[in-house]
Amino acid sequence: MFYEWVYPLHELPGFGVLNVFRYITFRAAYAAITALLVCFVLGPPMIDWLRRVKLGQKIRAEGPQAHLAKAGTPTMGGILIVTAIVVPTLLWGNLHSRPVWIAILATVWLGAIGFLDDWLRVVKGLPNGLLGRYKLVGQVSLGLLIGGLLMAFPEPGLSSTVTHVPFLKFRFVDFGWVFIPFVVLVITGSSNAVNLTDGLDGLASGLVAIAALTFAGMCYLSGHIRFSEYLNLTHLAYGGELSVFCAAVLGAALGFLWYNCHPADVFMGDTGSLALGGALGTVAVLIKREFWLVLVGGVFVAEALSVMIQVASFKLTGKRIFRMSPLHHHFELGGWAESRVVLRFYIAGALLALLSLSTFKLQ
């Protein structure tokens, strides 16, 4: 919005300073700051309202006993996260960029699915909330829509069905018509992985902040003609503008972490976790870095795999591999304090982020 309305004024006498609005780095920085301010301004009244209407988290009896004390903590804080992503992106982004609108669509779509799940669980008292198959239908539908849009309206650069291969210079995989199912897998997998990780105070929001910062860097490098040439990257002219969106995700995650750190004042619920996971997965699809999602979000992948392994092992052998899944509960029951689990997972996330960025120089 500012790019559309304020930047053109730089041509007027005495308004040359407004030329700064053309720079993606400037707009990305202020998108992150705006997201933080949205959280700081709207956070306290929203948390107070959630307490007044008694929209509190219900804790599973089969979970770690230490978590029972968290019962009643306000949830559905993901409303704040989605707001803090969408508003700054609309203010500071280039609204002529189709990929930016696709990223916003994915965030709002999955946030709405998560909101319905939280509402059914907390307000209507349904223990399982939105049934898994209906949630999956919503996620798959989004993936089909995004995959179809990218194939029907390809952006300049690589073919819409092509993606990069990590560590290999100018090596690509062309999925052809399998691209759409692949997009479904990426978006569904990323949203569910972040959802499974959201089990400890500050864990998911902090890891998403690290991943969002990493993807912001990837988007900027891919969209900058000189940096992409220097690093032997395929130049994606539209990629840079997604940095603004990623910066908004970063600011929203950090702003929410202010209230979500241990002991949490509010939980994001599925409203936030599905939206954040979908946002990361969609950006990875848009900049052709789907395989990097496994590196950048390695902790999310480990959390999801731990659940899959646990379920498969118990069904096949009647035995559990982990003390409890997802993985963070395994370490909790092993004697690690909640804050220690979170901090060590942050460290792992930061190391994986650095590893993923290092592959750009290896290409």
C-alpha cells in the first residue's frame, strides 16, 4: 500500500527521500517492525478478552503431568499472528506481486481452518475439534489451488513445475503434472509439522521466527540480480518481494513470542500453527526451494517424524520408540526442563538455518 501510494510521490520536488520506499530491504525491515507493533498493541487487550470469555486451553490427560497446570491458559492467539502477518504485508508489500497474494491466501486459508478447529474444541467442547479428515480436505484443497495457479499463471524465471536440488549447481527436478500433488504434500506437511511442534511455551513461535528469517534471506538473494549472479542462483524477479512477507512472519512470530514464552500468557492454537506452517511451505514452493524446507525446518520435520514412527511402531509391534511423541515430550519425560528443551531446539533450528544458507555458496 505504501509502495503504491507513497513511493510515486518521490518524483515531486522536495519529496526525493520517499525513493527509499522502492528498496525491498527498507520495506521488509518496516514490515517486521510493524508486525511487532501490531502484536504489542493488540496483544494485551486480546489476551484479556480471551480470559474474560474463558477461551482457555484444555490439556490432554495423557500428556506430561507438568502441563496440567497450563489448563485454562487463553488460546486461539493465532488470530493475533495472522493479523500481524497480513496487515504489515498489505502496508509494505508490492500489491502487484501475485506471489505475495498467494502467500497471504495460504496464511489466511489455513488460519481459518485452524480457527474452526480451535472454536469447535474450546467453545463447542468437542474433544477432537475439527475431525482430521475435514482438516486434511481443507489443506489439500489449498495445495491444489496454489499448484493450479502456479501452473496456469507461471512467473518469469524457472518453469513452474521445476524445483532446485540442494548442494548441486544448476540441477533441477521437473515434476511435470506431479507438481500439483507435490505442492499439496509440501503445504500439508509443513502446516501439520508446525502444528505438532506447538506443544511447549515458545517452541513453535521461536522456531518459525528462525525459519522466516532464513527464508527472507533466500527470497532476497533469489530476487536480487547481482547477488543471484554472484552466487550462481537462478534469478527469480518476483522472489525479492516475498522478503517483505517473510519479514512480516518474522515480526509476528517474535511479537507473539513476547506473550508465549514460558510461562505462556496465551497459546497460538491451531489458528496460529497451521497458518505459520502453511506460510513457510508456500514461500518454499514459490521460490522453488521446497527441498530446503526440510533443512530450514529440520526440527519441525523431526517432530512430525517422531509421531509417525511412534504410531507405526506401536501398531506393528505394540512397543513405543519414544517415551512420548512429539519429540519434545520425549525429552521432557527424560528429565529436561521445558525451558531447556525449547532453548536447545532453538539452537538446533539456528544451526540448520545456517546449514541451509551455506548451500547457496556451494551451488
